[in-house]
Amino acid sequence: MSVETSAVETDSTSADFMASVSSSEKQNRVSGFAISDEVVLETKDVNVYYGNHHALHDTSLAFHKDEITALIGPSGCGKSTFLRSLNLMNREIRGCRVDGEIEYRGHNINTPSENLYELRKSIGMVFQQPNPFHMSIYDNITFAPRRHGVRGKDVLDQMVEESLRGAALWDEVKDKLDKSAFALSGGQQQRLCIARTLAVHPDVILFDEPCSALDPISTLAIEDLMRNVVKDRAIVIVTHNMEQASRVSNRTAFFYMGDMVEYGETEQIFQRPNDARLNDYLTGMFS
Amino acid sequence: MARSAAQAQDAYLERSQRNDKIATGVLTLIVGLVMLIVVSMVLFILSQGIETLFKPGFLTEASRANGTQGGVAYQLFDSFYLLILTLAISLPISLGGAVFLVEYAPDGPITSIASTAIETLSSLPSIVVGMFGFLVFSVNFGWKYSILSGAVALTMFNIPILVRVIQQALEDVPASQRDACLAMGLTRWETTVHVLIPVAMPAIVTGVVLSAGRVFGEAAALLFTSGMSSPVRLNFFTLNFASPTCAWNVFRPAESLAVHIYKIYGEGSPEAQTIVWGTAALLMTCVLLFNVAARIVGKALARRMTAE
């Protein structure tokens, strides 16, 4: 199984470690080891242009199952641009062009014939500002699945409960599912947005600075949540908050001026950066 | 040296503050003047027309002697009928146009030509629209002086207003709503119909009702299209829609309140004059009510959208 391969790759060969990993079935965040080598999503020499502006150069990265990958870097470094290429959301921006291969489960999705609607069910996205729909909490979750053809009250009820439990929101809202989503706090709204994304069972979830509009307690709740939902899927998070990246992610990629400068296990990136620019960024020379 | 710099700064601050006070005063004066114009106009028209407006029969009787006697019941009905037909034609077209321009249109020559065309249409003098309507609908299509000709002419200058209003309303929907839908694998159409239009609805309703006020008071475009006279007798209870006296027949001529004012203003008789002022007061009251209704309905819808 993939668990074995990665454990062999790491310098820890102890049987205890393998056992502990497979029993908990969670990645060992403390050491930053990956337990999975299964690549879900991979980019090969991706370039993004806004009109004549070349915003992202030759970026190749792989995202693994059961892992959280953080994309960090100063504002305007191309990390969000890159994230928005992964579910082809950049196609919605006029004048934006994405070159290169984006392989989802071994199949290049960056082609004109790719079915965006099917793809985005598999690659979900959570945005910077909580953006629930102007609907009830219940409808926020069932809206997209119903548009995708899911029918039956029992099925939908169950989906709502599962998704809200998955997003650690069920206990707070189970008695007011028919209330407007806008009656919730910012942190609750963001968890509702995650629940809504979970309802379509994506393989990959992209988080675009999901906590930048939230208070510290809500931020920690979202981080916990990410670690819980990463099982059997890949998570990619863009964040400005370096503590967040080091707390939550298994691997980190550092972007600077449209280049993916350094990529590695999170611990290495934060403890032993190779690139001088990454080192400067981490030590607060610029942000 | 340092002291003179400090003095210069003090003088500068004093000047800025004085300028700010002057600007505040001038701007307040301008707004006061505008309000004075509106209020004095409303009060003057009401003072001239209110007596007629509340005269028994003015709102319920048909006019007699070519409009110089009697009431304005048919003109009132015709105005509303024209308005409803106009909205029925222009609203779907405008909605479609605005959705296309905001959600679908690619940046390029077609979109900019469409936008320019819409803006040009909105600045066409309404009398020219009326003449065009007369030649095309009344003469070429053979609709003669009819409610339908009038409604189509009104549609032509209502469309640009509505397109602009709806476009603005859709553009004001936060981009995050659109992103959320698309990122869930929904199509642009699903996004527009189920999320964007409902969110934009308060602004759309407000805009539509305000545009209704303009359509309701229009005269020039109707002179040549729906004509300057209502049938002497209208029958509201017939199902014979082809009958020239059937109130609902869209091929009969009609006279809006504004056209009625234009028609009888030149009549010298004192009674005709009281009818003119009464009609003016009625028209103005209706338009004011539209504006108030637009605000109330828009606010109520917005409240329903956000809380509950």
C-alpha cells in the first residue's frame, strides 16, 4: 500500500512508526512525513498569462492523497493564480490563458474539451471571503447536488447532516437549518462553505486563504477541520499566514515573483530553507 | 527657519479648514435649491389640481366633449394598460440583454457595439422614437393608432434604461457568489438563474418600478403611435377582444394621461384648464407613488434576502 512506500522512503524505518501511522490512518504532522505517494493532481510546466502579463512561470508540482500542501509567498507572487488554475477557475477570467499540463488522476484537464462542470465536482474550492448563497443553511448544501441531479428528501437530509458533521458545524446549526446562512458568524459561514464543498465529495479541495477574514479561534477551527477532511483526498491551501502553513501542511511550496522557488516537506522548508529568498521571506525581510 | 515652517503649516491647515467649510456651505445650498425646486413644483401642481383630483367622478367617469368635460377614467386605465404591456415586452428582452452583457459576452467588438447601441437608444429623443414607431408599426405593420404600437414604441426607449439597471444590479452581486457557483460545477446559466438574479432582485425591482414612472408619464412617443383619443365608451366586460370598444383590445387607439394633458392644454375653457391641472396632479401623484413603492418593495426584498 502507499503507506508502506512512503514509510520506506523516509529515514525512519521503525516498525512502530509504520504501525502507528497505519493504525491512526493519519499523516504524521509533527515530523512532516508523508504517508502517501499517491498523486492526485499534478502540474507540468504550467504558465499563466493575463493578457500580455506572464504571471506564472513553468510551475510543476504534485499534490498527494491524504496530504495538505501549502502555497506561500508574498502578495502577487502567483500562488493564488496557480491555485485557480488547478480547477480551471482562471478560465472564467477574461484574457487569462493557462499553458502546460494539469493532470488530474493521470489525465490532462487543461484541454478545451475538458468538461469543467464534471471536473469542478471533483476539485472543490473554498474562497477567501465566506461566500454562502443567499439561501437557508439546508439549501446552501443541497443546492449544487440538486442541480447535479441528486433527488429524494432522505438522501438530501443525510447529505446535509454528513456534510455539516464533516465541517464540524452540525451541532451548532442542526436546529436552524431553515434559517438564512447569513445569520451565521463569519467562521460558521466559512465552515458552511466547506460543508457545501464536501457535499459533492471532491477528491481535491483548494483553499484560497480561507482564514484571512476570520478571527484566531475560527481560524484554528478551520485548520482542525482541514486535517479531518484531508483523509482520502488532497488539500491545497494558499495562505499568507506562515504559522498556519507550518501548523497545517505536510508540504510547502514557496512562490516568488511568478516562480515556484522551492518545494519540499514543510519542516524542511521552515527549518532549513535552501533558497536565499525563501530564507528572507521566512525571517520577515519582506512580506 | 523651523518656526516659519511651522507657521506656514498652521496657515495651510487654517486655509484647508476654511475651504472645507465654504465647500460644505455651497454644497448644502445647492442641495437645498434642488429640494426647493422639487417641493415648490409638487406643491404648486397639487394646489392647482387637488380640487379637481378629488372631485367626484374625476377618476371614475369617462371624459366628454373631447376631453374638456368629465373625468379621466379611461386615460388612467390606458396609461396603466400601456405600462403593463410595455413592461411585459421590455422586461424579458432587457433581462436577457443584460444577462448576456454581464455574464456571457466576451470582451470584443460585438459587446462594445451592443453597449454603444444601447446607450444610443437611450439618448434618442422620444419624439423621434414616436415617429419611427408610427412609420414602422402604425403604417408599415398596419397596426394604426393602437395600444400595441404605443407599447412597442415605449419599449424601445424603456429597454436601454432597463438593460442598464439590470446590468448594474448584476454587476453589484459580489463576484464571490459567481465564483462559489462555478467552483461547485454549476453552469453559467444555473448560476445566473438560481443565484445571481435572486440576489440582484431587489435592485432590479427598484429599477423597474422607477423606469415605470418614466414610461407612465411619456407623451411624445405616444402621440403618433397610440394616438390622442380613447374610444368614447370602453367595455371592460366583453371577451370580444377584436371589438373597438373592448378595453383590452390592443389594436384600439388609446390616450395616456400625459397625452391627455397635451391635447386639452390648448383648450381655452376654464373647465378644460381645471381638468389639465387635475390630470397633472394625478400623473404626478402616480409617479411619486411609483418611486415610494420602488423603495419600499426594494428594501423589503433586500431584507428578505439577507436575514429572515
